[in-house]
Amino acid sequence: MSEDLSRMDATAQAALVRSGEASPLELVDAAIAAIEKVNPELNAVIHERFEQARAEAAGDLPDGPFRGVPMVLKDLDGYQAGAPYHGGMRHLHDVGFVPTTDSYLTAKFRQAGFVFVGRTNTPELGLQPTTEPLLYGPTRNPWDPTRSTGGSSGGSAAAVASGMVPVGHAGDGGGSIRIPASECGLVGLKPSRGRNSLGPEVGEAWGGNVARLVVTRTVRDTAAVLDAVHGPMPGDPYVAPPPTRPYVDELGADPGRLRIGFTWAAPDPTVETHADCVAAVQAAAELLSSLGHDVHESRPEVWDDEAASAEFSSAFINAFATWTAADLDAIGAMTGVAVTEDGVEPGTWAAAAIGRTITGVQYVEATTVFSRFTRRMASFWSEGHDLLLTPTLPEPPLVLGQMAATEDNPLAGLFRSASVVPFVAPFNTTGQPAISLPLHWSVEGLPIGVQLVAAPGREDLLLQVASQLEVAAPWADRVPPIHA
């Protein structure tokens, strides 16, 4: 084959298979060669699955829309039968935990025709917005290897951005799809709550904050993968309203003249947005205006309520610590071996210790705060706005090492994380769909993502506008210095 598969998206690779121009095995072999070439420098893929992938590609694959296309699975946010699952955690590594069943999302990826070539690095339990677990070491950014790829889907993002594979599985509990997409120059859609099932292991994760999908290089790949995997499964506690037509049909569809508010002021008044991230929003606002939309500086009223912001932050700390403690207990029960301090990182153990002091009443109070916050946030859309435009992050990709625990403060990294997520985490709590798009690069050549947020259930509108922006300001020709 003369085609450079490392620069082709999943839709294009699938078309090669359907036309007979390439076989699934050729695509998988190319992905394996790409991983072997650049992964030693990036540390994105931590569990290789090469021979199994070759055998599957040479066999009878499901005749789905992505038949034969290679992808990576994140080593968190869902099980893969027969593959190690460590979640960046020494305890799971040391007990040798291997699931015997697929998660529903993994099974839907299989039915779509994807071939899994490996599993990717993630911070321990997805607790930090950078991928630097002590267990496997840091994943490095292909745009600058001294920088973070974000987290918690940073391994998948590095694999896609560097051309190892066109699609990487990702999950988002506080920005973990959108943050790596921003830091690696990719498309990252966090779908609405209930759009994709988290089962059968759990009904909800982190009180409904977690959603799962992929990171990709193109809007059309994101839309097509969402078409292949969305929909409820038996027993799911939430069900998002079904789309009126396939998501790929939204690409190029006219959204009409939309009312779009924008802001670069973080809802946390202690966080100052970097000039590069301000410039990204300004440029995106001007571009959206040139496309015919009504674009003006505006944000939800709760955004500027410092008392509400402080109340939300306090509630989130209590809930986050409780979820961490509950996760450790659940992992101990699942493996039959109690999790001890030696089995986790200092920050995780310290957060769980706080969680064990939170009473049931305090946790319920936190969820009440979340509900009140969500209703106030939703008024921005119910009162006439279609979209909100923000930076994805308040700063460019971080230099590695900034979120490490210190000897005297094991929570140092988690508190540093709070200054990274103010634009993304609120929409995990509200359950709204949000997408990060690679529309800007800094003078240093670092990708700077912008975020668009829609009302609950309106992935269709996000994809319509994202496809408009992709045509108006294409990013496909941008390739990082470290690339297959």
C-alpha cells in the first residue's frame, strides 16, 4: 500500500477495507509498526496486544462500519475480556487482575469492527488531569515530550496524535476526554449523561459525572463512532434522548444562525486564563461570527457567583474523596485482596482517607448542591443561548512533574489539578455534552483547544458546528514532531 495510514482517519481506513484496497491485517500491521516506532519515546501504549490483534484481523471480523480499523483501549473506564486492567494502580498490577468479560462499550467497539492493538496509560484511577502514574511512568506529548498529554485519557490521546492509531477509547469524569484532546490537538467529545452505557460493571460512576467515548483526529470519526456505540443497555439509570437521525448526517448540516455566548474568565476567580487560551477563544468567536452566528460575550449567571462557586468546590471535594474511598473498597472486594497504602499512590490514599470521614448526610448534601448548581447552569440554555464557547483549559499543556505529591503534602497534585479543570468539570456535573476542538496553536507550537457546550442531549448541534469549524479552519495537516 502506498497510502500513509498514520495520517488517515478511521473513516478513510475503513473505506480502504470496504473497497478491497487494504485488508484488516494490513491496517493492523501498520498500526503495530507505528507503535513500535514512536511508543518508546512517548510511553502511550502500556499493554501490547499485537499477536492477538493480528489473529483477529486475519479472521472473521464483525461487519461493522469500522471493520479492520485498529484502535487502542484506555486501561481504565471499561473492561476488555482477557486483557490486564490496572487503572494505573499498583494493587491491580500486583494481584494480576484480568477481567473475564467485556464492558458494554468495549463490546460495541468490537461489533463496530475495531481491532484492539493495545491498552494505554492513565493516571491512577483517573484522578488527575495528567498521565503520570508512578506505576508506568509519564506519557509524553508528541508536540513536546517535556509536556503532559493531559489526563486521564492521555495515553490514548498521545497514541492518536502521533499516528499510532486513528481512534483511542477515552473516558471523562472531570474533563478526561476534553483535556487530552486539547493538549494533543485532537477532537474530544464528552457525550451527554446516559448517551453511552457504563455497564455492566456499574450503573453510574462518580455520581453520574463520568461519560465515555473516544478521542479522534476528525469530527467525522467522532460522529461515526458515536453512531456505532450510543444507546442504553438494560438497567442503565439514565437514558439520553435518542437522536432524530444518525450523527454523521449532522456533518455539513446547516445549524442556522445560533446564539453563542463566549467567555475566557474561569468560574473559579482564583484561576487566571493564560493569554494563549484567551487568544484561542477570541479567534474561535471571530470565526463563528464569520460563519453567520450571533456571537457575544456572555456566560451562565452562576459562573459569576463566588459564593456558589465556593459551595460547589467544597461539595465536589467531599464527593470526590468519597468516590475515591468507595473505589478502593470496591477494588478490594473485586480482587479479594484489601487495598492497602502500599498499593496506591500517596495522593489517592490521602483522598480516600478524607472520604472515609465524610458522612452519608454530607454526601447527600453535596449532591443537593450539584442539583442546585445544574439548574442554575441550565438557565443559560433555556433562556435563549444555543452554545457556550470557552477555553478547554486555562493554560497550555503543562510541563511534566507539576502534579506530583510531595513528602509533606500528598494532596499537592490533586490541589494543582483543581486549577486545570474549571472550564470542563462543571459540565460533568450538569451532564451536558461538550466538545474540545483543536482550533489554535501557541507560538511555541503547542495545541490549544477550545470548548463548545450544548444543552443536554444536543450532540447533534455540537457536531454540526464542529464540522463547520473544521471546514473553515482545518487542522488535519498539522502533525506533531513525534509522529509515526
